[in-house]
Amino acid sequence: MSGPKGQHFLPRRAYLHFFCRPTERGKIYLYQRGQKPLLTSIANVGKEGHLYSFKDTSGQLNTQIETEVFAAIDGYILPIMEKLNSAELAVRLDRTEAETLIVFLAFQLVRTPAFRDDLYRFDADMAAKVRTCVKLEEMKEVIKREIGVTPPDDEVLAFWESASQRIVEQLSAKDYWLRNIRRYARRFVDAIGLKIPALLRSECEHFVTSDYPVVINHGLGLGDSDLYFPVGSHTALYFRARPEREMGPGIDIPLIRVGGEETRMMNKRAFCRPKGTSMLRSNEMAYAGSLTNPSRLSE
């Protein structure tokens, strides 16, 4: 099947567009540790060759995940991203908009190469630990220690069966990830839907994003953690963990104006990832050196 070779894990129109330089359409600053900032097109960043492509039964590369699944998600989220980025006051999302935003964030968490690699390492390690268990309660305790929550019994047993058959070890990181990407996204949809969102607005400093844009803070697992997601150069979402929350007919997102110090703190969280992470922003600022130099991340 023909399709795009370079597949974006950071959507161009629905996401990167909102970090572009206002004076140069479609351009963004790319920062990588140990390298000078590079002004480049958003077509050149946040992508990987045949990231989501897989071989079908005929042996041909299939690009449906990119051209159908993610293309649809990115199309649905665009008007909501425009609403959030243009907000000057609190934002009201109806139920459909709220659910669309949550689905987008869940898939944005799982669709990156960084998550692919982290997932493979984590599940391979978890599988080795679960294989030593002989009782369901032992397995649940092992998983709870690692992720902070206990999945339902059927998921625990399914993972034990997979671990026993050494499924993780038999597959490449990519194949394992593509097999499980929707399952993890569904789990994250449930967790994100319980959180209380706020919209942060900064006029004096610019937010940055990275190739791991959804940042999990504080908790052991996603369920009890705060969540941070830069929406554009001047806007970011912050979700507080509130397990008792239930989805109503919609959500009201308060707008909180933040200063330069708070924005820089959020930017450090967005970029505090392993070596090789790229940072993207709309302008070139002197303090960016502290973000691209690991020795200064704690300043």
C-alpha cells in the first residue's frame, strides 16, 4: 500500500503549527543537546520513517495507522487546539470536545518513539518479574509496585500468559508497541478522564514542547499523577489528579495566567528526558541553554 514514508508523531497542523514563529510561517526552532539551535520547517521535525507502517499478509508495507487512525484523530482535535490557543478566558468544552481532547492526549502519550522504547524495556522487565509468580495475588502485587495501580484480574492474567510465552522477547520493540498501542491508549483515556484540567497562559515567556510532549508528574502511575501538556507557544494544559471526578455533559477549563518563572519551570519538565530528546519552540532565548545542557537542568 502506498502512503507517507515520513510519519509524524507530533502532528504538524494540529500541534506543531501552534509553536511556529509568527514572522516565519511553518518554521520552528529545533534544539538538541550539544548542538546549536536550528530554525527549520515543521515538516522536518517530530517524525520518523515508516514509524507506524507494518507488513500486511501480502508482505507489503501498510500505512493505515498513519493515514486513517492518526489522520482522523489529528483532524478532530484541530478546532479544539485552535480554541485553547486563542483563549483569553476560561474555556468550555462540550462532552464531545472533552472526549476528543482526552483521546488525543492518550494517543499522543503512546504514539511517540520514546514511548515505544520505554514500553518495550518496561514490559520486558515486568514480564521477567511476573514469570517468577505462581499466584494471581503475587502478580498483582508485583505490578502494583511497578506502576502504582492494580489492573483488573483479566489484564493481569493476560499479561502473565504473554510473559510465560515470552511474547515481548520474541518481538521487536516496534512490533510489540504496534500490537499494544490501542490497549494502552484506552487505559490512558480512562486515567486522563478522571483529572481536573486548567489552562495556563503565558505572555512573557514561551512554552516549549519536545518529542515526549505529555509529561507525567509526581505519582507512581498515570492514575495518581498530574499531567502537563504544552498546547502552543503561549498556552499549556495542566491536569491535576482527582480520582473522584466523573465526566459530566462537558468540562469548564479555568484559565490561569502564569509568569516567566512558572513557564520556565514547566519547560524544564517538558525537556527533562533522556539524552537525545529534541526541544521545539517558536523563538531563540538565552535561557534555552539550561534546557539543552543536562548539567544545568536542576538550576
